[in-house]
Amino acid sequence: MGLTAAQLAEALDAIAAIEPAMARAVERAGYPEPRIRDRGYATLLRTIVGQQVSVAAAASVWRKLEAGLGDLDAPDTLAQASDDALRAAGLSRQKASYAKSLAEEVTSGRLDLHHLPADDEAAIAALTSVKGIGRWSAEIYLLFAEGRTDIWPAGDLAVQIEIGRIMGLDARPTEKAIRLIADPWRPHRGAAAIMAWHHYKVDMAVI
């Protein structure tokens, strides 16, 4: 499971103690709500289904997959499904191949989502070995489903924008720059990322 409300607050307080800009951000926007997903295959499958489509469109495809195939929590369901069945539910040819690849990696035992490496980079490497799972998807899974405290999705556009705003920068920092900015926040960078998304929503609401 992901970071709890108490863990987020404790981590952000630790960052705020060394970074006044983060303290001001917490004071302005409040603590973020937890972002928690179930650990396992179904969460990663949802990630693939949701790539490059709206939340509503992804939910529609998911319902069609369940109606046509059955239990999506079991990787065998997708592994044994025909390409035509996946396309009929609304998956593109590419996403269908990604979904089947994930199912086959899990059913074969090559990917054990309940025993990923303890080292974050090694865990990211294991996840990104699956076709269709990029670094961002792997990082989000590890943060939301496993609650790994120091995951830092520095390539995320919203994180870059909002950390730049929080830190009072004139321009959006690059991925390299945002890694340097957040380095002193270890091992609490996961909470900082969740705070950035929360702060971004607050900014958008004000605008």
C-alpha cells in the first residue's frame, strides 16, 4: 500500500524543517491526501489501460474487459484472451500486446510483484523490463502501491512545474535540476512528489 496520511505528514514536516519553501507550501495548501493503490498485477494492468486516455475512457475499457473476459485480477485471464477480445473491449493493438506481455511475465514467474527487489532502482528495472511499462509507470507503482518513501518521479511534468513554483524559480526546472533540488530531501522524496501534485491541483483551482 502507499504512504499513509501520517507518513506523508511526518515526511513533509522533515523536509519543511530544512526547506522553508516547502514549509510555506504546506501552510498554503495543507497536507496532501494519501494516494494508495493495491499491490499486484491488476494495478499495473490498469496503468497500461489508462495510458494516454482519459480517466473515463480507461474506466469504460476496464468495464468492457471485465464483462467480456471475467476476473481481471487473475493474470491468466489476459494471458489466455484472444487479441480480438482485447480489441473488442477497446484496447489498441499496442496496448493489447502490452497487457498480454504483462500477464505472461507474471504467470511465468519472471515478474513477482510481491517480491520486487528492495533497492528502488533494481525494482524499477524489473518493472520496466515489461513491454509497455516505462520508468514513470514503474515509479508511480512503487510509490502508490508499495509506499516506497524515496521514489522521485523527476520526469513528471507536474512535479517539475510545481516544485519550481514551490521553490520560487522563474522557469520550470529540468529533470536533472529537479533531482539536484530534491537530493537533500532524501529519504522523503516520495512525499515531496505527492505534495507537488497536491499543490498543483490547488494552484489550478485558484487559477
